[in-house]
Amino acid sequence: MSCASQPANAQSGDEPIFTVTAQKNEDDQINIQHEKGISIIDIDSPRGIGSAQFNLESGRMPERMVLHLHLKGLEELRLISNGATIAASASSSNMFNVTDQKVIASGNEYFLTPIDPLWMKIEIISDQADKKIPLEEGYFEIRVPKEFIESAGNSFEIQWIDFYR
């Protein structure tokens, strides 16, 4: 699957336009909206496993990016750029909890803490009173670290795996 992003309000030539190439699954739907300097990448992955390559075709990289992953669970999420890979895992038990995040760069690996600038804030957005795993309604919202965006250059990749695929 391949698609291009469109700005919600094309006000300036600085709005990012991405070419997106999804791999693994034809059923995956990826949409990007740009609002007030924030790019919202919405990924609906019915089979729960996939990846997508994002290439900036025109405009500037957004200052802020947020991912909306429509999955039942989050076994692993990876953000990959030329310089580093950030990987996050969450528990598959009823109560959602990010179990660990790490950076893999230049053959080295180290774990992150919530005060690290590369830490991804991950939460469940849902109208369900109890935001239990497996998630039946809603999505995982991931805030892409500013440092990752700044170091990505003009391209990056997102990989995801759902516990319940």
C-alpha cells in the first residue's frame, strides 16, 4: 500500500507532505493529518502486524508527531531512523502498562526511563470505562519524541506488532 499525506489546511509551503509505503499487509490503512504543527499518523491494522516507511516529499518535518495505533494490544512498537531505533513494549495483562523502552544505536542498546528525551509517552484513548487489554475500543496514542523527529532527517519507519494478531 502506498499513499500520500494531505494537510488539513494547506496554508503554507512548510506543511509536510509524506509518501507512505506500508509493508506486510494490504489491509492496513494509514492516514496523516496536519493541524497546527502536529502531524497525526492514524494506523488501522486489522491483522495487527506491519510496518510503514515515511518519506518527506515536500515541506518541513513537523515539530510534533502523534501516532494513533488501532490495535488490541501492543507487543512491540519500533520507530526507526538512520541514527537509531526506539523500541517499546507494553504488558498483555488486563491493566495497560508500558513494560520497557529502549534505544538501539550503533550496535549498542540501552533502556530508557520516563525522564529520557527519547521516551515515548504511550496511553490508551478510549471511551471504555476500563481501558483493559485486549483493547476492544479506541487506540494507543504514542507521542513521538522531538529528538527522534529532529534526528530522522527526511525519512523514518514505524513497525508494530499486536499481541492478539
